[in-house]
Amino acid sequence: MDSDNNSDSEYADDTICFCNKVSASTVKNAIKAGASTLPKIYDACQAGNGPCGGSCREDIKALLRHSSATTTKEVEKIPPALVKGISLFNRHYFWECHEVLEHEWLEENGPNRLFYQGIIQASAAMYHVLNANPKGCIRLAAEARKKLQPYSPKFMQVPLVEFLQRLEEFEITSKEILGGTKSGYDYDRIPKLILGTSMNEI
């Protein structure tokens, strides 16, 4: 994985679309210029149209709803670090996702702490999948499911039911690989973290 492509220095302070490096200010300017729907915003500035599956779309919808009188800070219901982490996770930059969310986890003392830790461990589990390390996947996928289960079915606009099911699938597959009944992973089944929707709608 090329971590250089995800340097914090590439992002503006108010970045809303981390895949395409589009700031909230750019989106607001597009709205002022007449981009009144999500497709029009995609066409105007590429926000919400990245390979992560659109993890920033809920924030873009909020900007559309409140474009006349609210600031970016007021409409951000999801911590920017989580949006960035989700974007990295969905593009399979699992180590970078781990690093982004680890800072939030270390700073968090409230109810979000175990949620962040669960996502970090899920990211580490998928990192082991990409590196063909079933033992690492088994341990971390199990830990991630344990941390995230209390937040299911949804937390901070992130649906978790299907995500947890996919994690369990990879835990089971890892055990089968170690047992010699399977030869490898189905990488198309790697879970995604989607804001405000479910994996069936991807």
C-alpha cells in the first residue's frame, strides 16, 4: 500500500470528500452556483463520487439542507477523522485507517472510545487478510466484533449488522484456511463502512 498517497498534508482543513480531496467550502460554492442535488454536486466538483462508496454523502446532504445559513462545523455530525478513516478503509488502506483513528481513540474518553477501537481492530484484521495472515485475522476480527456488537445495529450513522457479519465470515474463512479446507480469501467480500446506508445498497 502506498501511504504517501494519503498524507494529511494533501487535505484541506475542511475536507469533506477525502477520496477526491474536495473541501466543504468547494461544495458550498458549488451549491451557491446552482448545484442543488447530489448528482449536480458530483458533476461540479467530484465530491461524494470517490471509490469509498460515498461515505461523505450524508455530510454533503447536510450542506444542501443548510446551505443558506450554517457553517461547515455546525453541519458536521460525523467527526472528520471518522469520515477520513471510512474513506481509507473502503479503499483498502487499512494501515492508514488504523493510524487516523488511533489518534481519535487515544483522545476519546466517552462512549465512542470502544467504537473507534473496534474499527481500528477491524482494519487491522483486514490488513492481515491482504497479507495472507489468517492467524492475525482471527484474533483481531473476533476482538473487533466484540467491541462493535454493543453499538449495533447502527452508531454514528454507520450501519453495523452486515459489517459484523462480514467480519465473522473472514474469521471463519481464516480458520478454514488454517485447517486446510480453504485455499484463500474472497476479497470481494471485504466489508465496507458506509455512512447512512447499508452494504446491500452499495
